Amino acid sequence: MRKGADPGGMLGWLARSPEHMREAWQRSRSLALPEWHPQTTSAVLLGMGGSAIGGDLVAGIWSDRLR
């Protein structure tokens, strides 16, 4: 890659995506949810640009369970 073409180091972040996803999955398995969580009817995920991928992934993975 041409020097200066990736000043933010995004290529490295992209290469670590599988590692980040594994860590996120592991963290989600150990979450302690409040006892009122079954009554929850809505959730909001916010993101812009590449940050919106989290919402896209949740929508894709859980589409059979989310309205």
C-alpha cells in the first residue's frame, strides 16, 4: 500500500474484524440483563457510515426474532 494511503490505520482494524466479532459475541454471552428485560418492546441502535454496521449485523442475525 502506498505510504499515507491509510493514515487512520483502517486496514489493520478491518483485518481484526473477526477478532472483534468474537470478542463482542463473548461479551454478549456474559451480560447481566435486568429482570424487566422481557417486557422490553423496542431497542435503538445508532451509527453513521461504517459505525452503522453493528445495526446491520443485528438486523441480519436476529431478523427472524425482531419486528
